Amino acid sequence: MHCVVVGGGLAGLASAAWLAEAGHRVTLLERRGSLGGRTIAMPVAAVDDVPDNGQHVFASGYQHLMRYLDSVGTREHVAFPGHMTVRMPGGATRRSAFGGVAGLRAAIGDLPGVTGLDRWRTARAQATLIRQALRQPPWLDDITADEWFRRIGMPQSARDALWDGIVIGLTGDKPDISSAKVPADLLVTGIRRARESRTPISIGYPTVDLDTLFVDGAEKVFADAGVAVRHRAVVASVDVVDDTVTGVTLADGEHIPADAVICAVPVWNVKGLLDQVPGHEQIYAAVENLTPVPIVSVNLYLDRSIGMTDWGEILYGGEGVLEQVWDRQRMHDRDPCRHHLYSTTVSAAYELTAKSNTEITDIQMGMLRRYYPDAVGATVIHSHVVRMPKSTFAQRPGTAGVRPDQRTAVKGLALAGDWTRTDWTTTMEGACQSAARAVEVIVEGSSENR
């Protein structure tokens, strides 16, 4: 069976790899000149380096992402240290984890910056939050995460220390924008994965650049399996006759026949491709409802160490300005003889994206000097600002259920992408889970036709 995969991002790469594993002939079409989508490395000639387009981190419950890394032979390049650190203004630190003593301290309200009666209020609010996440009240999708926290009496100090950051980390968006149901669903998924594995969910990171992790191994697999990869192939339409897919038509008019098609393009690129699909109006509704969320990352090349104590540190109170700092010396075992590389991340960076690169760098350095005493005298050798205006999508109140299923009304056509219905809204695991489900749809269809 000849299968066409439209889109060379992570969902498309996983779809192509797993269709090839299933023994099918695969053609992968990518509109750009390279693969990887939103998970790529970006060469910076000024410092002769290849940093990533922002720091990507993983949860240990990402089953489908790990399956993809197994398929392309790069799982060994992921580390899970089991901890991160919260850093306070002035330099005080507190190591955090979801298990062990640190996890127990967090459960009883002992969080950085949370003191006095707020610890008791935090413990009580957290118990209510977990209970409502597991047994979701019908109004949960009618309110924002911010309103949910206020209803259950979560102290602002606990939100500053943990919960607002969790919402931003899980959903990519601010608590006053994201539906409360989104973090609730993700918490339930994390709890379920922890129970299945009998280990607390922890955060990990790649020890190599993103091209090495996601793309290079896939290209080798594709070469070995005979997957045809076509760059600069802009698809104009998925072609359907009598409710059965027949292939795709490119923007230059070329028709590529296929027995099956997986459409794995980002949500903002899908409109117009599926006009021939019955019920495409409901799919396109996702385009209108899943609005883009920007992330700004900065790769800072400094002349000295800023004195981080952990591989990744969360800045207390840094939401919207500078939320996380990543020590790439530790993570990638880099030799700091020429410079020290630190990657910073700001999710839901609505205000930051309007600023110039110089302004963003100055803001980031100002924050680092506030939190890291060793950064006070640091000089910026080079700053590489990465704007991702459509890094992920927002799920506002009332949008639960808008994400379409991977199965369509057309025989031989499936959808993939983090915007389709999955257990995770997080980009990488959602993309890979959607690919797994899309491939299942195609493989099931081929079996029925035998």
C-alpha cells in the first residue's frame, strides 16, 4: 500500500516511521527545505554553534514520544535527573521533585515562598484540586484555570511558587486564558501514567541537539526503509472520490496517487486542504477555536558561569518575563572554554514578542542578574532570540471537544498533529500519540481491504 504523509514535523516523522515499520511504501511531503517542524536546531554562525529553537523538555510519562525515539534509535539521548530547582530573587534555591521527600513537602503545602497559614491553605486547596481533576465537575470547561484556583482558595504564594507555572508548563498558556479543564485533564493523565509505571512523573531533557534527536535518526530510518522524502512539496488539496482518498495534489498541479493519506500539518495550515472531505467544516472549526500561543526563547552566550546549581531552574515570580533557565553545559556536556550557553524560556509571551531582540536580551540579562549573583558581571558574547509565534495553541473555556479525532469520514484518510484529540496538549507527546492513532486507522483500513 502506498501511503502519503503530508507534513514533516514530529507528527509526520512519526507517522512515516511507523507506516514504514508496518511494511507500507511511504512518501513524505514537506513544504519547507528541512524536516522537524517546531523541533529543530538552528545554526548560529556568529558563535559557530547549533543551538535549538528553544529548550524542549519531556515528562517521563511520554510513552509515544519514547516509542518514536526507539524507532529512530535515539532514546539513549534523553536524561531524567528526577529534579529541578526553584530559584528565588537574590539567589536562594530549593530543589523540587514530584516524588520522595520533596514531593511530600509540596503535597503538605511546604513550597518556596509559602509561609504561615498559607501552607495549610495550600495543602487544603491542592487536595481539592486533585479531587476535582479526578472527578471533574461539569463547569470545569466554563472557567479559566485562574478562576478555578480562586474558587478552591489556592493562595497566591502557592500559585507563584508552583501552580501558575504548572499551568503554563502543561498548557503553554496563561492561567487567565486557558480552560481549567485542560490542566485538569493533563494532571489526570500524569497521575494515570505514574500509577501504570509505579514511579512519579519527572522532567527530562535531550542531551543532544534536536536535529540529532528527532531528525537525523529518522532520515536514516527513511533511507533504509525506502521512504521517499520530498522537500518544497506544497500540498494544495487532499483528493477524495466517493468518500475514498485517492492521493494529493500539489500547488504546481502534480497529482500524487495514494492508497492512504495522513494529513499531519499544523492546525493553522490545514484550512483548504480538506475541502473535499465530508464534514470538513467541523475540522476547520478547530482552526478558529485553537488560537496560537507564542513562546520566546533566548540562547545566551556569556563570558562566564552564572552559578546554576541544577540543569534547569524555575525563577520564582518570573512568569511572562523569564520563567526557566537551562544550563546547557550540564545538559549537553559542553566545554565552556569559549563561552557559557544558557537557554531561557518564556511561555505565553504575548507582551515579549512585540519587543526588539536587544530589548528582550536586556530584559533577560536583567532578570538573570536579579536571581544569580554570579551573573552581575557577565558579558553577553552573543544573543540568539527565537520567536515562536505559533508554538502551540490555546484552549479557552468552552472549547473542550473541539479537537478532531484522527479518524475521518473518508476511507484511507487520517489526521495527525498535536491539535487533534489526544491525552496530552503538550506538543511533542500529543504529536506522537496522534501519529500512533493515525497509523492505526490506516493499518486497520488496509487489513479490512485484504
